[in-house]
Amino acid sequence: MTSTGAGAWTHPGAFEVAPGVHRVPLPLPNDGLRAVNIYVLETADGLVLVDAGWAIPAARELLEQALGSLGFGLADVRRFLVTHVHRDHYTQAVTVRREFGTHVGLGVGERPTMEVLQQPHRPLSTQAEHLRVLGADALAQEVDQMMGHAQNDPSHWELPDQWLVEGPVALPGGRTLEAVATPGHTAGHLVFHDLEGQVLFAGDHVLPTITPSIGFEPVLSPNPLGDFLASLALVRRRPDALLLPAHGDVAPSVHVRVDELIAFHGSRLEETERAVQAGACTPHEVAGQLRWTRREHRLADLDTFNAMLATFETGAHLVLLEAQGRLTRTLVDGVDHYADGSPAT
């Protein structure tokens, strides 16, 4: 879910994690994740940053301080490579570009979501509608009330300079990153693998202590959890590397954490299937039968935002179970209902 704890990884600064690579944690305004790591790569022609942070004054100030401690400034940032479109990764790249003309790259798979975000609308309005399909009408009303009269600001979502595709990304001075499409957390998520340096800039695809949210997008893929598990398997087949995550501390092995994530979702699929077999029908009902976070909370104990994420994640597990033939789905009055798909004996 959405808490990585209060570990030292959130402390401000610039921390060298590999030769010429520095981890810079930046604050988030209202998020249980506490901070987002961006990574500063020194090149022969200035800096390249993997991810950018949330466009808030505190993040801007700490980024400037961190770069200053390395002997650089924002004007030295030549390029942003953004792992995915979420605001804590993308929006500060937009504001920095307005001042310095910095080049911004984002995965091409994010284009449909970006087109939605560029239109004026109430934040989370599409997610609230999806909650109703998942049988969570009361929760959808809570989300609507939580957002009040807020309106999406399309200026936060200006298009990137480049839609990135899979393949090598050459940096000045000889370092090459391999952009790898890893849909799941978002449809266009990318990781950047430095094969020679044996590090993986993982964004939110592989996190060291939590599981990335699945199904929380304005434009959903047909099977986001299936996409995510396939992406994990893809990364697992690549050479192992130092894990440089967007949230949490650096970890020594991508492979070890990928194995843990795959095992977790395997167990979660079994729990979800059993909940349906025990009589839960809608995704929201199923979510209410499961436990959430490392503290094993009930759905009713979560705040509105995290209850929404839990319901979406349950919906993603149910979609995959249907695709695997383990459950069947019917639409009843606009709400998804699931039933045991095992053949009768």
C-alpha cells in the first residue's frame, strides 16, 4: 500500500549510490509515501535526472540545495528521464523546463493518460466512476467529497519533448541506459537499466518494502495486474542489478525483490479467489474480506484514498483471475460481480 515508514531514506541530501549517481529524496505534500527519490547522473555535459519530483516549493528548494552540494544548479540539468506520468515523478520537470528549457522524456505508453490529464476536469473523477463499477458507490461519494470543488490544472501536464520507446538511451560521456517498458503500475512505465554499471532505475515498478499500486489510472489497461506480473518477469530475466527505487532505500538485488513481489501477488490471487468462493461478489466486497498494509488493516480502517487504492487493486486481481479462467464475471446494474469459475464436480 502507501506507507514506507519513517526510515532515514527520506532525509534530505544528495547521496552517492554508484559512481556518478546520486539519490536525492524530495518531499511529498500529502502522501503516506513521505518522499520520492530522484537520481542525479553526472555526465560529460551537465546532469541527467531520472524523475523530477512533485512541483511544490519545498521540493524545488531541496533539489536546488542537493544539486548545490554537488557543485551544480538547475541550469546544469540537461535532461529529465521520467519513469511514469504520476505527479510526484513528472510535474517538477515541467516547471524546471519552463525556466531552463530542459529536455523532458516520458514513455510513449503514457500518451492516453496524458491526453486525459490535459483536459480540465475534477481530479479523480474518472477513478470515482470506476469505483462505482467495482461496487463501491459510497466510497466514490467520499472521493468526490474529498476533492470538493478542485479542478485539474492542465498546465501541470504539458507534453514531454520526447516520447520514449524501448531501447538504448545514450548519455554524454559514454554511459548508456536501456529503457525497458514495464507496464502495470501505469500503462507507460519505464525502467532504465545501466547494464555496465549494474544499476536499475526502477521508478515505482520495483519498490523495496511495499507493492506498487495497480489499477489507479484514469485510462486503465484491460488487465493491469497481468501487465505488471509480465513486466516483473521481464525484469527478472535481465541481469541482476542494484535496485534504485523511487520510494524507499537502495537495495542490493532487483531479482530478490522481484521474486518477493511475484510471490506476494500469487498469494494475493489465492486469497482473492477464496473470498469469492466464500460468497463475496463485487470487488469492493472482496476488498472488505482482505487485509491491507503490513499492519493487516481491514478495508474499513483505511482512509478514503487508501481504501480507493485497495479497491482498485482488488479489482485488478479479479480481472486477472477471470483471465486465468478461475473466476467468471457478470455485469449487474453496471457493477462487476464475480463467481467461482471452477468446473462443477
